[in-house]
Amino acid sequence: MPPTDPVNPTSPTQSTEPESTRNLSGAALTDAVLASFAHGDSPRFTAIAQSLIQHLHAFLVETRLTEEEWAAAITFLTRVGHITTEQRQEFILLSDVLGASMQVIGTTYPCVNGETESTVFGPFFVAESPHFANGDDIARGAPGEACHMWGVVRSVEGEPIAGARLEIWQADEDGFYDVQYADLAAARGRGHLFADDDGRYAFWTIRPAAYPIPSDGPVGDLLKAARRSPMRPAHVHFKITAPGYRPLITHVFAQDDPYLDTDAVFGVKSSLITPFERHEPGVAPDGRQMATSFYTARYDFTLAPTDAA
Ligand code: BEZ
Ligand code: FE
């Protein structure tokens, strides 16, 4: 028995499309491929698939891409797939350096209600982080200069959001996240805590440092070919959740960082930048007596309601 068409089993030689797929090139080939995607599972699937085909074919024709170049692109994507594991997601990194992640974030969260702007999630989030009380030190021995961070979590109406959960993670002064050390037994520079009844949060940590994104794989090779910097400006990651509010994934960036305008993943928004102020040894804002110099940084977050546009 010859194989039958699974979509149209009664007619093994005829596709669901009336047009022939024979003898096609150029615009006629594009049109035939578009027609082949015209009856997808859902209107949204059809629209996305057809737009992708339209842009892909236009790109191939416009650049007059050679078979050798197309093969190189496929080899590149194969390498991206091979290096991807549970611990390393090279496809997300690729999406980040192409600006695709930020484009999707901008489309999904247009920020029209005054809520805090979102930015890239990044690969270093860990779902199970240690719990801290408001005011604790989440650095847990991570190398760096002490830094006190605090602020208020509010709704777009300005109401404090008591009990908002803040997940925090950051790189140390050498530019490494705890998960990048092979020999660390416990989390360092990451944790979660809850805002108090006035929506206030506070914690001690270390001043974050700028760092290069992982560039020992195909995405690093792409950046090198483009003569692009892999550096990200110093930042602290936050994921903030509260019932009735849309989860916020964002960073707070250090104002004096030299990489704010050349972020490898295009994640910086001016509204997310705050000063990290240096202080001589003495009494910190929470009353702690500091024997060494230290930093303070304040950032207030605003959450959109779940049903926001
Ligand atoms: C990060 O900030 O952790 C990050 C974001 C995108 C790519 C690599 C790292
Ligand atoms: Fe980061």
C-alpha cells in the first residue's frame, strides 16, 4: 500500500490546495507556500505562519542568500540546539541578543497604566530560592561591597501592596551568579521576601557588577562576528508577584554603569535606572553600624492589575 496523505486520506495524490506545487520559483513559490498555510488549526496560527513565510521568503530573495550561507545558518542553529541543556538555554540567549525578547516584552506589556517597565528574564533565575525576612542579608557571603536596597511596592493607584512577593537574584562583584560556580553548595545573592503591610521591602546584598553574557557558545560566536560587546550593565533582577496583579519581571540598573547604552540584550529602560550611593563607614538606614563603606539604592515598583490592557 502506498502511503496516504494524513490530512486528506481519500485523495492520496491531491493536496487540500487546488494549486499545484510544481514548477514554482520566486513570488509564485512564496504564494504557493502561503496558500499551503491558509487553513491552519486556528486563525492565529494561520496569521503567524503566513507572516513568517512572507518575511522569510522576502529575506531570502532580498539578500540573494546562497545555498552555502543557508547551510551555515542551519549549522549555527544546530549548534544552538546541541549546547542547550536544562542548565543552559542558548535559544533564549539568541532571542535576547537579537532583541527579539525585548520586542515581545514591549508588545505584550505596553506599559500604558504607569506600571513599572518589564525587561528580560535572563537564564539565571532559580525557582526554589531561600526565604528571607524583610531587612535580611541575601548576599550570604557573595563577594562584593555591602549594599542596602529598599523601596515600596504599589498599585497603579498608589496603594501599597502588602505581602507582595519579591524574588531577587544578581551577580557578584566578579560578574558571576551563584549558579555559575561549579562548587557552591548553597544559594548566594538570591532569595525571596515579602513586602510589609505598607508595601515596603528592604534587604542587604552586595553592589552588583557589570558582566558578559555567556559567550563561549554559538551566540558568543555571533557577537564576535558582529564585533559586538557581550557586556550587560550592573543590575539586580526582580520578579514581583501579588494576587490580583500581573507578575512583573524586571531589573534595577545602577546609574553610573558605563554599559547602560550598550546592553548586549537591549534590556535597559531609563525608568529602571537608580543611583547606588556610596557611604563612608557609619550608621546605615536600618540602624546597622557599618565598619566599611557601603551603598544604598532605592527603587519603588508599581504593579498593573491582572486585567490591565
Ligand atoms: C541576565 O541578566 O541575567 C541575562 C539576560 C539575558 C541574557 C543573559 C543574561
Ligand atoms: Fe542578570
